[in-house]
Amino acid sequence: MSDKTYPPSAEFTATAHIDAAKYRELYAASIADPAAFWGEHGKRLDWIKPYTKVKNVSYAPGNISINWFEDGTLNAAANCIDRHLATRGDQTAIIFEPDDPAEEAQHITYTQLHKRVCRMANILEDMGVRKGDRVVIYLPMIPEAAYAMLACARIGAIHSIVFAGFSPDALGARINGCDAKVVITADEAPRGGRKTALKSNTDTALLHCKDTVKCLVVKRTGGQTTWIADRDYDYNELALEADEYCAPAEMGAEDPLFILYTSGSTGQPKGVVHTTGGYLAYAAMTHEYVFDYHQGDIFWCTADVGWVTGHSYIVYGPLANGATTLMFEGVPTWPDAGRFWAICEKHRVNQFYTAPTAIRALMAHGNAPVEKYDLGTLKLLGTVGEPINPEAWNWYNDVVGKGKCPIVDTWWQTETGGHLLTPLPGATPTKPGSATTPFFGVQPVVLDPHTGAEITSTEAEGVLCLKDSWPGQMRTVWGDHERFEKTYFSDYKGYYFSGDGCRRDADGYYWITGRVDDVINVSGHRMGTAEVESALVAHAKVAEAAVVGYPHPIKGQGIYAYVTLMNGIDPSDELRKELETWVRTEIGPIAKPDLLQWAPGLPKTRSGKIMRRILRKIAEDDFAALGDTSTLADPAVVDDLIENRMNRG
Ligand code: 6R9
């Protein structure tokens, strides 16, 4: 094996669900006969009407169609709750750890979860929500967010969660994008000791939505909100009256479970659609095997339910497995940099799953905040969201895991529903920085970006594609199947194109090298550079803008914006602040440029295309090798940009 490897310990392997021999056997079976393999593993769910057809997939140009278990029926909420009641009704389903460490944690049992989800489902039905209707969820990381998701699933409504850090404009666009009937929000979202006024944001968003959209409001802080009669509904009051039973709707396996908006390289964010049967089976199976989850374990994924990681590994995967899942409302560094570890100790966490950006931020505070706490219950550590640099991996391994916890570096996407490349902790030797090898049923290929041909040698470098479908794959872009085909299936015909570049080493291990499109990854959050650009140019004083990513020590990538002002407008520090605030308002705090350079002009080809390659190089402070600049319309603009670059060293 090349590079430093960490084989699973004999002790871990002894009790692991999957060891090396079993991985080889099951992986081979999953590729040899996908229908037989998934036909068997689909049975981990409870079906109302069992499926007889397992796989019906076409990646053929003009006819992209993905179906799994298509003639089966089931209910996702019943799979996540009802079927556990007889055996573990009194077991904690959700541990809720509030933002403020002085506020008491909550332990919600499966029996309680059942009642609360049923009540919320009945409230939604009373508000007029029916099977197939869309419900937008804009909530803090509180148990009601999980109730809302499962309540939608129970009655067959399709939820679309909008991360609570998004602005009213972004929220409004998503409500309109899926034509939602109801938006569920809270008065305020406490986070890191501060509060975001979610209800007030929602009021602003709804100014730009249909009059018929109703709003269900959860009380979190008791903060003041304005109230519009006949539009706003008080969840806490209605829950007192609502019936505590609601029959689960019988849903087709291919009925949509949720829509989740995510950034692409062009235009507006797209609504990724996941369906019920395949998604749930895949989320549950990967949760059990990748985290080696055993009954009674306390599982903590630090993501927000506003992202896919929260959907699959806080709510659907763990609950489908009857697990205890922890939901944390706050941030890693408040009140201090020991918060994650304090929570691990307090709730005796066994599996801990976070993002490299959080690890790097905590690493910067040294070892003391970790060493203050007893992390003896930890058995496994996971990461997701971006490539993890070996320094951060080693710190995670040595200081947090004390060299005793396998690390699973899981590569996947909103589009994939669950992990695709990942170690199985009892089977796969790990290498710091590599997402290692494919999960069952997953066939990664490396393509030559120029010819589109598969590189068949073990060692390869190119774009990462998937050769065949897996049950957790997205099915379409909401309302725009053509865009689905264009984005994922048209550059490389016959394959699903991930948008990531990768390298495969001599051992067949995959190393993700980052996006090959105009998507940047800031603190593990995906953002299209086009989105930030269109926010900037929407400002009256901005003529033109170009946005690129640059290496950032904590965030992975930072946002570097080049801005050309309208004729007659002078740059100033005030204007810089104004534009930063503008982007925050248009999209949300995560989109605020880290560096903003005034650009008298942008480097363009004679046909008017912005040469981003050059802008990237300047942003990286690596302008010695700008490559071919012969096609530039006006080479002088480049000298000015270099001269006034913002990221020096
Ligand atoms: C789950 C999630 C997807 C993009 C993906 C890739 C990057 C995610 C990674 C990783 C290297 C990993 N990414 N996990 N890169 N190693 N373990 O993050 O979904 O928000 O849709 O982002 O994130 O670039 O294409 P999403």
C-alpha cells in the first residue's frame, strides 16, 4: 500500500458488522447482480405492499429514468417510528442539546416522537396540506425540525428544508420554486449565543409569495413576532388540541419524499428530488454499516438538517435503524472551543460525524479544550463535506480519537442521498485524506476530462463519474427534468457526472481533488460562484462581478470577488461594507465574500467570456504561471488585478 495506512484494529473488527472478507464478498455480489443484492437489502424497510421489481434504470440520452422498488408501497415515517414502538418505545430516539449549555437537554423517546409527529401531521392536514403538496421548513436545529420532516412524510407531503442561515430572499425563492402551501418556522433561532429572527425573515419572504401560503410558527425563544390572522398558525397551541394519532399514508416507493435546493455551476439553485423507498433504504444501510452502528449506541452528526447530511444522518438513516440520534442547536466554538467535546462526554456519544472545517477551526485552539473532557465512549469518527487535509485528519485521529477510533472519510453529495465512497470501519485500511473505496453497489469510474473515455489503469486522474445507479440517487430536478439530464448526464454520456475531480492511487483508493465546475465549497457549504455574482450585480452600483474560490486555512475555500463599479462610482471602504451586507441579505451570511477586489476591468476573451482561470490564479496569489493569455482582449487589466490583489501569501 502506498501512503501511510491505518488498518482497522482487531478489536474493532471483532464486533464490526462488516470485515474485509465480508466487504469483498458483498461488494462483488452487489456489482454482479444489483437487482438481487438490493432486492435483499430493500427488505430492511417495512413495506406495506412488498416490491416485485427492484431496479429499472436508464442512463440513455434523452431518457434518463431512475426507479428502485417501483411497485412497492411504504411510509417513511412509519419506518422511522411506528415499527420501533413495540420493541423500543421507551428508548430515546432524539437527544436534543440546546445552544445554551445552561438550558436542559431533552430526551425524546420513540413513543413521544410518535405522538408529536402525529400531532404535527394532523395540524398540517388541518391547514389543508395533502399528499404531494410541498411544505417548506425553515427552523432552528430543534426537535420540531425532525417532527416537521416526519409529519410531512407521514401524510405524503414533500418537505423542502431551507437552512435557517439563508436570507428572506433565498427563502422566498425556494417557497416559490416548489410552490409550497405551508412554511414551518420558529420565532427565533438561537445559535452561538445570538438569535436569528426566523419569523420576521419569513414575513419578509412571504411578501413575495402567493397570498395563500400559510405559516406554522413554533415557539423557541418566546421572542416577539408579528402575527397575521388566518395566515399564521401557532404550533404550540394547536399541538395541545391535536389528535395524537394520524394514520401513515401509503406511498409509492418512487413518490417524492423531499426536495432540497443545492447549488450548481450555473443559474439558480436546483431542487434535488429524492424519493421514498430507495432513499430511505440507502440512508439506513449506509448509516448502519459506515458508522458501524449497534443498537444502544448514541450517534451524533453535527450537521444542520438544512443540508443533506442532516436529512440522511440525523433523521432518516438513524431513525429508520431505531437509533438514538443527537441534535445540537449550537456551534462548535460557543461558549468555547470545548463545546463538541463537552457534549460527547455529557451524552456519552459513540459515533461522531463532523466536517473538516470544524476540525480545522477546533485544531486552531490546541489540544487543551479536547483533553478537558472524557471522550472514552467514542468508538468511531467521521468526516464529510470536503477533502480533509492530512494534518486535520491526524489531529482528529490522535487528539480526539486517541488513535483508537477508525475515521470514516465519507464522500457523497446532496444528489447521491448517502455515502458513495467511504471506508467501512471494520474492513478498510484508511489513508489520511482519501475517501478510500466504494460502498456496496457503487461503481466509480475515472474519466479523461477531454475525451470522456474511462481510464482503466488502476492509477488514474480525471473526473469522477458513476457507472450505474444506486437506490439513494436523486431522481430529477424539481420541475425541470431536462436540467437534470443536462447537468449530470450530458457531458459524459452513459454516466452520472459528479462534478468532482479525483485521483485513484495504486491501491485503487480514491482521492477527491475538488470541484471541476464553478462550484466552490466554503466551510463544507456548496455555493455556485454564479449565485454570488448575480447577487453582486443586482446592486445598483455594480456593473460586473466575477467570483472565484481561493484556499482558506479554516474554511477550505474562501470567496474572492472581483467587482467592477458603474461609471462614476468610486470605490470606498463604506461601499465594500455595503456590498458585503448586500450579499448577506441577498443570499445569507455564508455567501459573504472574504476578499473583495475593485476591478477596473475583468480579463475577457475577445468573445467576451470572463477568463476565470486567470482570476483563480490571481486569487491564489499564484500569478507567475497564468497560462495562455494570448486570447485576452485587453492584457492590461491583468496587470492591474495582480498589482492590487488581496491575498498576498
Ligand atoms: C454530503 C455533502 C457535495 C460536494 C462534493 C465534493 C464535496 C463532500 C467530501 C467531499 C472530499 C469528502 N465533498 N464530501 N470532498 N471528500 N469526504 O457534502 O453534500 O453539500 O451536496 O456537497 O462536497 O466536492 O461534490 P453537498
